[in-house]
Amino acid sequence: MDANLFANLWLGLQTAGSFINLFYCLTGVILGTAIGVLPGLGPVATIAMLLPITFGLPPVSSLIMLAGIFYGAQYGGSTTAILINLPGESSSVVTALDGHEMAKNGRAGKALVTAALASFFAGTVTTIMIALFSPPLAEIALKFGSAEYFSLMVLGLVASMALARGSLIHALGMIVLGLLLGIVGTDVNSGVARYSFDIPELIDGINFVVVAMGVFGLGEIISNLQNETERSLLVKKVTGLMLNKEDFKAIAAPVLRGTMLGSILGILPGGGAMLSSFAAYALEKKVSKNSANFGKGAIEGVAAPEAANNAGAQASFIPMLTLGIPSNPVMALMIGAMIIQGIQPGPSVMVEQPALFWGLVASMWIGNVMLVILNLPLIGLWVKMISVPYHLLFPVILVFCCIGAFSLANTSFDVYFMALFGLAGYLFRKLECEPAPMLLGFILGPMMEEFLRRALLLSKGNPMVLIARPISATMLTLAALIMVTLMLPALRKKREEVFVEDD
């Protein structure tokens, strides 16, 4: 196994180390950092807008670039959180609590270095975890039948409800909406058009890219224009980019705890960077000897959540790569990118396309090295970017979205449809309906239907096949238990309070 692991990692390094893939990795991490620095954009909207570009790229290069945007944004989000108390990324909300206080006390440089080093360590550890745990997990998943896959996806959707922000009814409604949108198009078995309303463009189904660009791209833009805030820079020039022995001693344990917690929570459906950073800060506040200084500029309050959010972001690749199950909206977009490239997500990817799988894993470590080398010297550039008013960026982003939507099939229908979903995305935010569960339902819906129909076909229409197989029955039981537990009034109230601080 060890020999195979090293051989696979060597294959990954050769793939990720090619000039073209290094270029796209560098492009991804720089773009990701810039997106993280600019409050209001975020990796979900950016990746959604860049999906049309991936059509013309090799599969490995496109996934490496999109992954770089995701974990690069975790680095960039901390910069604005520390310097202007305006998190560029939702996962950096907690970093602002102590990071901005450190900046006020003249320790902005130390806060930024702590964030960068914690993120790098967490990213490196999580990359090793992906390399170690993905092969055995994929090996188990290869033994899954249609019934097990259907039950796994049901469990994933139910778990995403538990970890989605806001009302439980809203989360359930968004999942159902996503499932309904996913069945539009031609039925695979009968060849009959479903819910296309005699619109020729809908016979092949609703384009995933159009939905993603509309809901997350345009919807985010409209929402941010309405809520644009003034940004006042606390420091014009960042100095003191060196940590002393006491600083390293103070951050060592928080970084380790944050990395471990983020690695675990990142795998959960609905988890990822944001949940990890909140949990790591709460844990650190309880166990730290310096807990009295939390919220007043404690360096531990920067180290723990920054390690956790980067670990959570990269750990979320494990279920996506091995099971084909997206644990958050970005992973759903990554699966969309794989489907666009003609790749069936799931455990077969590791067997059928080892260069793609291991190249993506190796690129994460290379990207983290690039981020540490580039981020600190370029802090001056990121500081200047913060001052760009959002209303000046809006027209450029809007034009980019329209060009991307039109390029999908060279038809204006996709542009109008994207605008419709953009309006829907804005309404979702106004109604406090998080759009992420809808995207998960939209991605998983067609696959769930396919596996369910295949299982029923093999069992001659007997639905008991779903509970006759032990693994399938266990996952369905877990899903049912989660649903029943969520209905308990006390837990439901507690759940809705978890992300109050983020709102």
C-alpha cells in the first residue's frame, strides 16, 4: 500500500508539476486570494462565473484552477478581516474578532503572518489526509450498488439540511426545489420530455452553469450592491511580518487543534470552511489559558480558525472525489465541472483517471506553497484592492457573466435564463433561504433518480431492496434519525442560533 501511495503521489506531482498545470494552479490561487480580499464576491460566485471557461481546458487543469480559487479565497478572506474588520469570506468572520483587534494594537503584520502560516500548515496536513484516506474510502465505495448510492445521497441531502443556515423549512424547500429543477428535460428511460413546457432549449434539461451563475453570481452581485459598505483602511502599510519564539509557542497548539477539527468537519455534508472556523474558535476559547484575551487581540483567536477554515475547505474534497457527494456549494460546482468535462464523479475516477485524481491532490500542496510565498510580499497589493468600490466592479462582472452564459450554446436564451435565476437568487437571500441546498439537490437529483430506478429495475420493482441491503438500510436509518432529531423544538432552536454571528 505504501509503495502504491508513493507511486501515486509521484504521478500526481508529475501531473501537477507540468508547466500548463503550474500556470493554472498559480492563476487559481492568485485569483482566489483576490476574490477573498474583495468583500462580497467569494469562491462560489467566482467559480460559478468561470465554469464556461473550463469547457476549453483539459480536465486536470480546469479542476486544479477551480480548487486553487477555493482554498486561495480562505487565505485572502483573512486579509480584509484583519485590516478593515470586513471579512472577504464568510469563513473569516471569526478571524476578524481578534485579528482586527491585533491590527488596532499595531500588530497587523503578526496577525497576517499567523493567518498565512496556520493556513499553510493546515493545508499541508489535509493534503496528506486526502492522499491517505481517499484510496481506502474509494475502495469501499466501489462495492456500493445502486441502492447504497441512492441511500448515501439521501443521507447527504438530509445532513446538508442540518448544517444549512436559517430555517429548517427553508432548507427543506430549497432542496425540493433543486430536485424539481434537476428532473427537467428528457427522461433517460422513455425518451419523453418532462417539464419542458414545449420550450426546445429545455429538452436537454436546465444547464447547471446557468443556474450556478445566476443564483450565486448575479444574485450575489445584486445583494452586495444593495448592502455596499464603506471600507476604511486601518493601516496603509503593513510592517512587523515576523513572529518571535513566544508567538510560535502560543499558536502551535491552536493550529494543531484547528487543523484536526477542520479536517473532520470539512468532510461532513454542509460543513467546510465556515463551520470549521466557528467550531475551532469556540473550542479554543474553552481550552486556552489565554481565553480572557479572546476578542481583545489574542493571537490564538487568529491561528485556530484560520487553520480550521483551510483544513475544512480542503477536507471537503474527500467525499467529492471518493463518493461523488458534494459537501458544500463549491464541491457541487466542482462536480458540475467534472460532468461538463464528461467525467462521472465517484470512486471510479481514482481507478479510471489516476492522473486527474492524484494531480489534483498534489496541486493542493503546490498551491499552498505558492500562497505562502506570494501572499506576504503582495500584502501591499491586496491592501490597494480593498479600496476598489464594489459598484465599479459590478459592470465588469455582469458583462463577464453574460458572455459566459451566451458561450454555453451560443444562444441568448441562456442569458435570459441566467438573469431569471439571478433574480431568484436575490429573492432567496431576501427571504433568508440559503441557496446552497438547492444547488446540492439540483446536482444530486438526477443521480439519485438514476440509482433509484436502477435499483428498482434490478429488484423487479420491489422497493424493499433499499432496506434489505445492510449498508443502504443503515444510511436511510441515519437519515431518518437526523430528520426526527431536527424536528425536536429545542434542537431546532439551537440549530438556528448557530450561525447568528455570521448574519
